[in-house]
Amino acid sequence: VDKVKLLDQRRLPAEELYLETRDYHDVIEAIRTLAIRGAPAIGVAAAMGAALGALSLDTRDGKEFQSRFQDICREIAAARPTAVNLFWALDRVLLVAQEHADESVDAIKAHLVTEAQTMLKEDDTTNRRMAQAGQVLIRDGQRVLTHCNTGALATGAYGTALGVLRAAWEAGKRFSVWVDETRPLLQGARLTTWELGKLGIPYTLIPDGAAATLMHQGKVDLVILGADRIAANGDTANKIGTYSVAVLAHHHGIPFYVAAPLSTFDFSIPDGDHIPVEERDAEEVTHLWGQSVAPAGAPALNLAFDVTPHDFIAGIVTEKGIMEPPFTSSLKPYRPAQG
Amino acid sequence: VDKVKLLDQRRLPAEELYLETRDYHDVIEAIRTLAIRGAPAIGVAAAMGAALGALSLDTRDGKEFQSRFQDICREIAAARPTAVNLFWALDRVLLVAQEHADESVDAIKAHLVTEAQTMLKEDDTTNRRMAQAGQVLIRDGQRVLTHCNTGALATGAYGTALGVLRAAWEAGKRFSVWVDETRPLLQGARLTTWELGKLGIPYTLIPDGAAATLMHQGKVDLVILGADRIAANGDTANKIGTYSVAVLAHHHGIPFYVAAPLSTFDFSIPDGDHIPVEERDAEEVTHLWGQSVAPAGAPALNLAFDVTPHDFIAGIVTEKGIMEPPFTSSLKPYRPAQG
């Protein structure tokens, strides 16, 4: 196993194009350009990229290998700043390399490949546990609103928030989904619709600005969406537009849930103020498929994420069950021991 | 004068294309397809279309003329359901035709042409008065958020909410504007940016879902936007996404203003529940410039407007000054006498 195959999400739903590569630079580029996206998927891809990078190192010297492997991981870490799964995955492969530092370089490479594959499998298991834990929230006849894409595409295999809906559907519950199109990159319009369609779950696509009106009309019973990084107090960074949905749900008395694996929690930061929010190219707002929707040179702000304070969150669905407020207490058993 | 010239707003900002027509059906089509849009502009266009329709009638019989002219007005009235300026303008030209019913058909036609031209001039005057009344709200250094397009393009000439900003700028105040792109038809991205750019007013374009985050960061000092129909109690129908902005502004303690001429008020309805909200083709959500952004056949909901309850509105800027809550009291002097 010396190559990585990934679905180029930028082409969806028009085209199902797979990229195949042996070069970890391509994996970085795929993460940077959102060919691969979604916090858990980024984590797995980072581990795969690191393994490819390790395989490409031509040294037999253990010390040199460790040092160059660390450089590769640093390079991958710079691809995107917000999703903590990226750093979590890289910390994990770095640890594997260190733990086996006394073995041959070839042996370490094999361990790294295995670890990346294990992480892909674990992601699937974690997602399915999370989905089972969360599906109790979904009831027959509900109209659920979601934002961005949190399905199989955003993860190793099953999905986080969309995984919860999938498990509920598979358990025989019947409900429908309002899909926020999620500007600027339309992950809702392009990806969530595509996944819900394949699963046979009924949905209706809406512009992001219409969610409030549907809430006012009593047509939204529950909100569930994903996360890119969750601080120790439960403050949650997620796709831009999430905080808007959270405030609106709060105003209309609608429960707002987040679904994310424990690998999305960053216990090293006390609250959301410490989460770096990526600002991306203004062209993602001013252009669509290369065509301009605004006057040439129009200034635009493209915050990729926003942070939802924990008091707007009714619960966080994880593979260890649904965490309830106060999150500092409910999350305590899962906090890594302080070093 | 026997033709109407209008700027096709669908092509902006890429192209400044003018349509010129002698056929009132073209005016209906322009209103229906949003080549012309914005409540006041729709009102003026409707009057112009009615005048063109009158000119096209080949009868010399007064009674037949009145009857066929009424049919034409009914046809124009069916172009769009929400903006009340459409019905207001048609009521006004119908009244002109009736008041001169004892004159020759040619004389009535001339009166109708004059009336349409008067309405265009009045719209400009009204807008400028409104702008002067409203510009006191704007202070140096403010960061103002607006939604959709309410400038010269949306009116006969000067603009409503954007007219207020324009007058403030011309009065020497210096501020900046957050422009909601306003999905699905991107009137903010395409038109408001274009107009602000021409006026030299600094702005930044944002996806609709980012407004909440900027509010949370304390970067929005005031919201001002337009209206398509205002009920007697101040409940305001405007472009979809407006209610969302209103709730978010309320939550963050940011004053939310509406700017609209008295012709946008519908005193015949007590509240917003009685405002018909146009539902447009799902393709406006699933496609952009003919290109699909969602899977083929993806179900989408395209509400063109939403209704903001009056309690979210700090004031309504009109040509008679800024109306303050409770609106039933402040608007009382401008209510037409009950028939």
C-alpha cells in the first residue's frame, strides 16, 4: 500500500472524480483547496499524507528519518488552521514514529501505514457509535435542520451529524431535513443533498437566510450539525453560518445539537476565543465556478468558520454518548491527563 | 413618448444592458423575471407599463377603452404578488383613467403617460426626502449592515435604505457598509456593491451567514434595509433573509431600521400575517447562471420574501420622517381615510 485515493469533493455533485497519489504534497493541496474537507476526513487524510511522506523518505538513518518526518508533519499541519483533527492526527502519527524509534526505518514506515489505516477504520467505528448514541434525539415526523456537510464525505466513512440522521433512518424513523445551502462553498447544496438523496432521506434545500423564517413558522424541530474544533468549555467552531443558526434556534426555542468525535475536542484551550479562525480567499465569495458574481475587485470577507458559545448548545453527540451542559463536567472523564 | 427604457438588472454587474419596448407585455415579463426589481421601481414600471398598454389600445370608444385598460392593469398586477407598490401604482393610474372618463380616449392616454412620468419624478423626490430624514441615523465611523438592494436600481432614481446612506455620505459622514450577498439572487453581491462602488462608499461583501458573527464581534453598529410591503402595524415584508438579520440584530442589541416610502405601506391589512409571500422557482436556488449547484432534481424551497414583526424594528424611515414604535400611532396621520 503506497498510494492514497480520494474523492475530489470540489467536483460534486456534477462529477465523481477520484484523485490518486503517492505524493504527500498532493494530499496537502487537496486539504488546502477543499478537495477533501470535513474535520474527521481531514484528520484521516493528514495521517495518510504523513504515511506517504514517510514512505518517500530515502534515508536509512533513524535520526534523520525522525527529523525529516517531523518536517513533513509540520508541512501538513500548515494546510488549514481551524479543524483540530488535523493536529490530533499528526500528533498521533508522530507518537507512533517516536515509540518505534529504535526499529528500522522500514519498520517505522510500516507502522505509520498501519496507523493511518487504523485511523480510517476507527473513524468509521467512532462515527457509528456516535450515530447510535445520537439517533435517540430524532423522532418520527421531525423536521431537522442541518448546515454544511457532515456525512460520509466529511469523515472516514459514515458521518457525524448526518451519521446520526442516517442511523435514525436505518432504525426506521421517518423525518425530513432542511438543508442550509451553506455559502460560500455550498457544501449543503452540493454534498449534503447528494448524500441524503443516496440514503433516501427526504430533504429540502434552502438558502441560509431562509432558516429563520422556517423556524418562525414552526417548521424546524431540531438542529444538528458538526464541528471543526470544540474548546474545553464546549464552545464550538464550525462552518461559517453555524453561529447564526445557533442564535436563531435559541430565539425560537429549538434544540441545537452538535455531533463530533472526541478527536474534535481541543482540551488545551479553555474557550472558543482561543480557536484560530481561518480566513480564506475573497474569491470564494465573489466567484462561483470561476464566474464573478460581484463587480471586479469587490472587497469581500471570507471567514471560513465561526464560533458558537456553549450556552447555545443543548448537547454534543460523541462516541461516548451525548454530553450535556455544563460541558466542563460532562467532558471531564474524557479530558486527557495533564502532562 | 411611446416607449419605456429599462436597465436589465439580471445582467449586472457583468453587463449594462438596456431594454427598450413599446409593448406592455415586455414590462410584465421584466417585472416577473426580475430584470426590473425593488418595490418602488416595480411601482414606477407598472405605471409605465399601464401607459404603454393604454397607448396600444386601438379603440376610440371611451367605455371599451376603460374596460380594456382595466384588463391590462389586472394583467400587470399578476406579475408579482408581494410588493404593494405594484398595486398602489396601478390603483393610481386606474383612478386617473376614471377621473378623465368623459374626455377623448387620446386625451386619457396623454393623462396616463403624464401620470407615469410624474410618478417617476415623485419617486425621486420621495427618495431624497426619505434620505434626508434618515441620514441623521448615520454617524461617522459606523459600520452599517444592509441586505438585498435598495439603491437607485431598486427605485425610480435615488434609493431607499441605500439612499439614506448616500445622503449621509454626501453630507460628509464617513462610514462603511457590510453588504449581505443576499441569496438566492445575489442582489447584494451584484447590485449593492456596484452602486456603493460608484458612490465611492467603502463596503465589504459577506455571505448572509456571516452577519451574525460580525454582530457578535461588535463590528455592526446599525442595520438599514428596504421593504416590499409594510402592514398597518409595521410588520414588514422584505427580501428573504431580512427576518434572520432582524432577529440577530435584536439578539445583539443593534438597531434595525427599515427605509420605505409611504407607497410601500398597505394600511388595508392589520399585520404581516396578511401579506402574501411569493414562492419562486426552485431553480433560482439550485442553479446559478444556468449551472446547477445541486444534484439534478434536488427539491428546494424558494421563498422570495419573509416578514419581520414590528417589534424588531427600531424605526421606519419615510418621506414624512422617521416613524417610531408604536407604529400604529406614528403612522396614524398617514393612514388613508377609510372608504
